[in-house]
Amino acid sequence: MKNDYKINEISKLYGIGVDSLRYYEKLGLLTPRRDSNGYRLYGLHDMYKLNIIRDLRQLDFTMQQIKSYLDHQSVENTLELLFKEQRLIQEQIAKLGKTQQIIQGRIKVLTEATQMKTGIFSIKTYSERPCLQLNTRITRDEEMDYAIKKLHQMHKNHILDFGNQLYGASASLQDLKQGIKDVFNSVFFIFNSDEAELIDPDYALPAGEYLSLYYRGDYRQSYERMLDIITYASEQELRILGDPFEIYEIDNRDTVVTDQFLTEIQVQVSADSGSENNA
């Protein structure tokens, strides 16, 4: 085994660029000697330091932190470094675990959504659903995307995984009855009750029973499907308690094939007799 290696040999051995090796030397991390022709020669001591530099760089240590460690290397400092490495690894494991949960959750949601039967009316019972809402008039798909993005930007600290975030848009019951098509008056993110303390909700979907209808495909059928659910409620003598809204289960976050889009329409209802509340 040789005692000295030229810069190109070290670069190839460690997979480190020649410029990086020169930069390490400039910082004082490496101190190669020179041969009679002025070529850098790296000894075993430099190789030992390169091992440390490589390991610490993989843990995202800055060059200043690495230099400080090498300049004051001791058992105490090494133990402190090892504890720091341990904490970083634990943080990385926790982050990977959370990412895995997010991926597993999205796989479950998409798998169930692709198997969902459409065109069937059903009644669902919910506890109060906290929301973050943006009131705005929306008349085109592009405006919907912009409104959702604006709402996300307003609350991005609470919504770290937009791909898994459930969101919807509400239409005016009065507008629908007057034949006004494809107009929405708000967008909102929907959370479960366990998340309420984390998001400081500014709106809530009330607890109660909701008439539900799923449809698949593009949103041009939205108006007709909302009329379907209003008509069905009337036929079943269900009193509508608020504006209907759509929930986007599969949309352009997941596919560009519009036939694969899955949308749920919901409206709160009651079996009690009485006039409809159009507020």
C-alpha cells in the first residue's frame, strides 16, 4: 500500500471532485505535501480526514462545523458529535415514517376512490367538520385552481401535504334553482375533528346527515348532478338545510384523464317537514 496519492487518485477513490479537494485544502481541512514537481501528495492522515468529511457532509454538516470538529477533535467532541448524529438520524427516521404514512394514506384513498360506485344516492352522518374557507366567486375551472392555490398559500403552514388534502367548493342553492350554472361561491379545505386544534378553523360543516352523490368525469356535468341531488331530496321529502357542495376525491392532482375524475356532491338534509332553508 502506498503512503502518498496524487490528487486525481484521491478524487477517483473518494468520488470527490478535484475542485472540492482544492477547496478543502484552502479551508485548512487537508494539508497535502508537494513533491519535487509541485504536485499534491495526499497521505494517510489526509485520507482519514476525508473519511470524516464525507460522513459529516452526508449528515448535512457545514464546512465550518466540520473544520471546528477537526480542529478540536477529542473524545468529548467525538461523543458530542455522535450524539448529534444520533439525533439527526432519529429525525430522518421520523420524517421518513411520516412520509410513508402519507403515501400509504394516498394509496388507500385513491384505491377506494377508483372502486367507488357512482350515480347512487346515499345518506351519510357526520360530526362537525372543521374547515378553512375562502369566500370568492368562481365561474371557470382556471378560477377554481387559482382559488384553491390562494387558500393553500394562506394556510400553507397547516397543509404540508397538499396532495392528500381534502377540499371542496360550494354552490348557491338559490342560484341553482334559478338556472345559474357552474358558479361557486367558496372553496374550503376539510379536516377531521382531531385536526381542529392544529388549524384554527374559520368555518365548519355542521354535524348532521348529508345526502351524497358521486359522479365521475369532467366538471361540465356538475350543474346537472347538483340538480339531481336537489330533485332527489324533494322526492324523498328531505328538507335541504344549506348550500350543496362538491368534494374533489380524484382530480388534476392525480390524473390528467378527466374520465378518471371522481367528485362527490353533498348537501345537508333533514327528514323533518318544513320549508327549505336557502341561506
